Amino acid sequence: MSERSERITSALKDLGSIPPLPIWPGVVARVVQGARITLSVVELPPGGVVPEHRHENEQIGICVTGSLTFRVGDEKRDIGPGGTWRILADVPHEVETGPDGAVVIEVFSPVRDDWNAIEPAPEASPRWPAEA
């Protein structure tokens, strides 16, 4: 089984065994695909920018570490650990990270099929969760 197909079909994995996908410059996501939803743990670099974009997928997320400034439609807010967001389908949004970057968990519905074509980045340990 190829690494890509295992990424999509394996039922049980540790986050560190999921290859990071480069979804924006400097931004990687470790992705778990379901039949109708996508779960991703996204690592954003310090001072990183995800430019305004929109997609058909609804998106819900929570900041786990770091800080970011999120704009969803006309609403803009600084978010830290525990802050959440909800983005309905086709609503423009953008993100800028603070000086320490951020790690966020996001869920998309329907699945992010567009991410299936992305080649994994070189293996690296996830920034979250911190090793005990």
C-alpha cells in the first residue's frame, strides 16, 4: 500500500506517523480523511500568512498553541489557545500568525479532496503535542 493511500484509509495512527502536507508556503497539515469530513492538524510558521481564499468546504477550528489574527468575511479577531472559528462554505477568509506561529486543529466538510494530490513534505516531528 502506498503512503498516500495509507494516509487516506488507515483507521488508527499516531499524529507523528502522518506525513505533513505543504498546503501553503511554510504551512503544513497532517490530515485524517473520513468519507465526509477531513480533520487536520495545521502548523503555521511565525509571521506566516495564509492569503484570502474561499472554498466549498465548511471549516471549523481551534487554536492549540501560538497566536493568529483571523479574518472571516468582515469579522477580524486575534485568537490564542482555545480560540475557535467557524467558516461557512464560500466565505472569504485569511490568517496571519504571531511571532511564535501557531498549531491549529481544523475540520472540513465535505472532505478536502484537493489535498489528496499534494505530495508530502519531508518527514518531521509534529510541533504538537509536545513530547513527554
